[in-house]
Amino acid sequence: MSKLGKFFKGTRSSRTRAAPSPQEALARLRETEEMLAKKQEYLENRIQRELALAKKHGSQNKRAALQALKRKKRFEKQLTQIDGTLSTIEFQREALENSHTNTEVLRNMGFAAKAMKAVHENMDLNKIDDLMQDITEQQDIAQEISEAFSQRVQFADGFDEDELLAELEELEQEELNKKMTNMKLPNVPSSSLPAQPSRKPSMPSTVHRSRAASSRRTEDDDDFKQLAAWAT
């Protein structure tokens, strides 16, 4: 049996011990990653140093140059192994983090489910339906009250609006007739117009002006008579 098999066989007796917590396992994995990262840095420096020695002794001391190249190859092999180990540890750490996250999510969801169950135990669906119906009815009543208040209040008075308008027109006409009756009309002049200064115009032009003045007085008299007749 190989040493690795003996190692795992020997660890079976320790299964009875409590398993480490996810936080503890993650901390161990991070510590291992830091240790291997430091080992990587050390090996990279050694590889560069051995390469420089091989170049230095290449033409003068071939044996020393060959030894430096051998050491360089061993360091490169170790570096490759560490790279693979780091990849495995990183994968294991991410899987453990995801498992821990899923466990916490599941635990919290179960806690929330228990809380919801406790809340719903005190609820009756029939009571909820009755409550919603009551709320709807009260909202309808409130809407009807608001609409009733917003409508214009109209009282029946039993009067015909057309008759009232006709009576109003009669009152306006009477008021207008009173104003026209009390209006003072200008007096019609009874005397003739003042005589013009004596001139020596020709006879036909004087006759023409007198006829025009007589015609204007006649028109003014007719207008005043019509106005007085309309007012009365």
C-alpha cells in the first residue's frame, strides 16, 4: 500500500471529530494560497539567478553552466507544480464559498418561510374577502356623496322663465318711454333769421338764398314734429 493510501486510511479514524466550519476551511485555504504564492516568487527568482549563472559560465566553465541549467529545470518543474496546486486550491475555495453562500441563502429562506407561516396562521381568507368587500362598498358610498355635493342645487319655483323675460322687456320699455317723455326738446325759432347787411348783389342770387333758408326751416320743423310724435 502506498504512503498516500496509508495516510487516508489513517485519517478515517478521525471522522468522528466535528467537521470544520466553512469559515475555518476558507481561512486555511487562503493561508495555503499565500504560502504557495511566496514559494512561486522564490522559485522565479532562483530560476533567473541560475539562468544568469549558466550564461556567465557558458564559455569558461561548462560543468558549472550545466549544473545551473539543471537547477533551473528543477525549479521550473516545481513552479509548474505549484501553479497546478494553486489552480486546484482556488477552484476548491470558490466551490466552498459558493456552498457556504448557498447554505446561508437556504437557511435565511427557511427562516423567512417560517415567519410567513406564522403570520399567515393568524389570517383568515374569508375575513380578508369580507374586509375587501366592505372597503369597496365604503369607497362607492364616499364617491356618491362627493358627486352629490358637487352637483348644483336647483329648487323648483313654479315660474315660467319666458314669462319673466317678457315682463322684464315691458319694464325696460316703460322706463325708456319715461326717459323720452322727460327729455326737453329745443324750441323752434319763431322769428326769421337776422337780416344780412345791405349789399348790392344781383337780384337773382338774393331770391335763391331766401328760398334755400325757407326750405331748411321747413325740413327742421318736420323733423321736430316727428320726434315729438314718437316720444308721446
